[in-house]
Amino acid sequence: MKTIDADGRALCKLQAQAFETSLGLSCASAVFVRRFMNSDVARRMDDEGFLSESNSPEGIVAEVEAQYGRSDYGSVKFSAEELHWMGYLYRYWACAFGMSSRAIYKIVGANELRSLFFAYHSLDPEQAIRRIAESKGIKLDEDPIEKGVAALRRIHEKRCYEYHFVGGEGGKSL
């Protein structure tokens, strides 16, 4: 896990404010969150240097709407507090654990994260993220090399190997 510095906290706050600003749109809150988390602006926020761009919460919302087009789909609006928390938490997750917004959204979508608001909104963001990941069976701090070694050990312990020839006589197995 990476320590969140002042720039990281500023990004978290900016995204939280953008999520709140989305209440002014005509689409449902979950629609905006899905679009945002898969947007070009979220991808740029995932990379370093986004704060050097001159962006306001209103500008970010307008950019997402420009990318996907105006929508009247859905009518369920989340509260400003829920949206603020969700925006902050999603960005904190991306900054602290180096994951893309898109990947995080695949783990926990807008409606599911909203359902966790009352249980987790008073927790430190890192603790909330760890609890969500744990409930999904995701190890956030797992070293990829250790993960690979563990997989190789499981294969070795099963002693179940399959060998395939590529090409030749129809790719027969031995």
C-alpha cells in the first residue's frame, strides 16, 4: 500500500466533489458513477499529474457527460453524503493500492458500495477498503511473486500435470 500524500488527498476530495456535483444531472446516480469510473477522466486521474490540469468538479462532470452523452436513464439519486463518500473512497483505493478506476468498479459497483455506506462511512478509508476487499476474497497487499510461487506449489502438490503438443497430430495429450 502506498501512503496517500497531499496530492492524493486533493484528488480524493476533487473526485468526491465531482460525485456530489453529479446530482445536478438528469440520470441516476449509479449511471453517473459507472460512466465516471470507466471514463477517460478517471483514467487520467489514475495516472500521475492530473492535478496539474485545471479541473473543477463541474468541469469533470461535464467531461464525463460529453464523453458518454446526456442521459435521462434511471431516477434513483443517492444522497450528497453517499456520493461524496463513494467518490472519496474510490479515488483513495486507486491512489493507495495502485489499481485502475475500472478495475475497482468491477470489484464493487455503485449500488453495492452505496449499500455499504452506513456500515463503513465512519471508518478510515483504508479500513473500509480492506473490509470490502476481504469480503470479496481479494488480498490487496499480496506480492505478485508470492502469489505465483503459491500457485506453483499448489500445482506441484497436486502432482497433476498435463502436457500438450502444439501442432502435429491434432494436439494430442499424453
